[in-house]
Amino acid sequence: MAVPSPGYSITLCVETAVGRTSTSDLVASAAATGAAITALDVVESTPHTVMIDVSADTRDVAHADEVAAALGALDGVEVHKVSDRTFLLHLGGKLESTPKVPLRNRDDLSRAYTPGVARVCMAIAENKADARRLTIKRNTVAVVTDGTAVLGLGDIGPEAAMPVMEGKAVLFKQFAGVDAWPVALDTKDTEEIISICKAIAPAYGGINLEDISAPRCFEIEARLREELDIPVFHDDQHGTGIVTLAALKNALKVVGRKLEDQRIVVSGVGAAGNAIIRLLQVAGAKNIIACGRNGAIGPNSTVDTEHKVWLQANTNPEGFEGTLKEAVAGSDVFIGVSAPNVLDGADIQAMNKDALVFAMANPDPEVDPAEALKYAAVVATGRSDYPNQINNVLAFPGIFRGLLDAEATDIDENIMVAAADAIASCIPEEELHPGYVVPSVFDPEVAKKVAEAVAAVSS
């Protein structure tokens, strides 16, 4: 059964008769449903009644209704309102535009706007490179999506993708001081997306492509990297690859092995899987078997997209052909970016000694982490409620901070490896252990170290 989560946090406005046990009865009744009480606040009191806000984490919407019904069933208790705290947080969006300069008088206005601003405009007209120095381009990234591959939700459209894009922009600012803005496009046409990104590029120092479905995302990124003079980064591909490489490097230190000696099976050959494989090879991996829905991509597999053609030509040196389960047997590392519950404990037991398992499908991993831990030396997931969370927020804020600081015009795989090394280095070797191969997303050193490493390689 799922456990209560802050993602389903509620506040119930409850009126109850005054009494010594009134609050304790509320707590006991809510707890009996399995809710996790997080706060109890008296908001109004009279000689006979008291109004209390009861805040709790629940499992899902149905569980929230169950909590409200349980409190409402108590004698002398009336539930006036149930507020979903996640929806409240999103009211009006999560971003705002705030000026950096004060406009206190006419002199300020004359410099920030007309007539003084004309001098700055003409300076940029004479030298477009000055836009990086004299406009928001210096510190601003466009977070571009078409809403076709949002989290685990799929093709939900640009409007529905906006809360995720806003969240991404908040993370950019919170962790690296980068100003980011959502650009949600009401088109799925590859050429139109490329054209729009090229048209808006003058205002931005970089473009972060987000939640665009494969295989279109490959062409969009490749074309924009070729045709623009600002860095273009597809986080679903490269952010995942960078953090995965960082975690794998540390996990290999825990078990005392080298990347080039590992037999690695990757489940999932979409955007993330493809990027992970390419980056692992740049870092030194020699034996990677890529598995799609029909099993391993081998010399006799039917491949129908350009990136699968590349995988067929550049992976699986032993020519293995078979199912995912057959590929996992006798392997050293499993990396999953595919679908839930495609493996079980017996499959992990069939791997080599001190196996490393990165089951990153969200919200349900490729294998139950508790089962995997019975046999693997290190287990990582994409979830925050298990150790070793592979979270892209460890990568993209610091990467763009470094790219912007270096006034970079592109990003390549050497920069990505440098970012992975920086993330891995945030955990001193003497502190590494099976439950701690990835730093916390709240470690303030991560974005700083990544930015420094990226800037050094980009310069």
C-alpha cells in the first residue's frame, strides 16, 4: 500500500465543541485512517466551540475523502472545508517577474527606459554580443516544451505541462540563481518547434528542452545545437545521463570495480536510455546491452529509428540476443529507464556478485527496491522515498550556471562528463557506502561544483 505523501497534503477546517479531548480525538481519528498529521492550528475560539485547521499527508484523493469523513463522523465535529495544499501552492502559478532596478524618480526612469535606454539599444545593434552583457540574456534560460512526454503522464498538452515547467524554473532559480521561463508550445511539428526556438533565441542565454517525446526530441535538439549560438540541453536525455553516470561512478567505488570492466544492461531505448548509453561510452564503458520492448538490440534485430540504428551499430559487442531477463542474468549493472515491474528479485539474484541496480522508472521502478536490495550491492531509484535518488536537479541548474558564466555557445559530452564527475565528487570517498552514492539535492555544494566544472571545460 502507498504511504502518505506531501504531494497529497490536505488541510481540514474543523469546528468542534470545546473539551479536554477535542483535539486529541481529531488526531486519533485521522491517524486511524492512516493519515500522517503534520500540524494542528487553532484559528478561532469561542466559549463553546473551537475552529481548528488539521493538516495531514494522505495517500491519494480517495484517502483525503476518507479522512474528512472520519472527522465529520465524530460527535460535535463539523468539517467546514477541505483544502488540497498542492493545488493551493499552484494558485496563480509559481513564478513572477520582479525588477532588479528601482524606479524611484524621473532620473531612474530616464536611465531604465526612454531616453537613456536608446543608447544601450544602439550599442547592442552595433555589437550583438553585448546582449549577453546588457540584457537578461546573461542569466536567462527558456524551458521549452510541447507537452508530449510530461513526467510519467505522457502527452497531456502544453497547458497541462505548464506546472512542471514552472517547477523547473523554480529549481533553476533556487539552486543556481538562474532565471528561467516556461515556453509551452501548442504544436508538435518538429520544424515549427525548431523555427520558434530559433526565433526566440535572441532573448535567452540557453534553451532547456523539456518533456518532448522521442524520437522528435533527438532531431529538435541536434538541429538547434547546430543552428544556434547558445547552448541547447535536453534534460530528459542528458540530465538523466549525467546523474546516472555520477551515481554509477560512486557505486563502482563502493564495490571496487572499474567502469570499463562492467557488463551493463540498459532497459529503455528512448531519450533517456539513449543518452545514458552514449555518455557511459564516452566515460569508458565497453560492454552495454540496450533492451527495448522486444528484448536486446542485437545484430539481427529489426530497428526502425535512427537512434536504434546507432545503438545496433555501437552497443552489444558480444552480439547477445534474447529477452531483458536473459540479458540481466550474468550482468554487473542494470539501469532502467523504461517501465514498472519488468524484473523481480530472482532476476537480480541471477546477476553477478555485488550487482548494481539503478531502477529509475517513476513512480514505480522496474523492480521492487526492497526485493533488489536482498541481492544487489547498491540500489538506486528515481524516487525520493528510497536511498540514492537519481534526480536531474543535481545536474541542470549547475550546468546552466556554468554555461552562462562562461558565455558558452554549445554543450558537448565532455562538458557532461565533467558535470558528472563534479556531482560524484560531492561525496568524499571515505563517506561512500551502499546507501549513499548520490548527494542530496539540497546539498548547496552540488550546483556550485557543477557550475565551476562546466565553466572550466566550456572556457
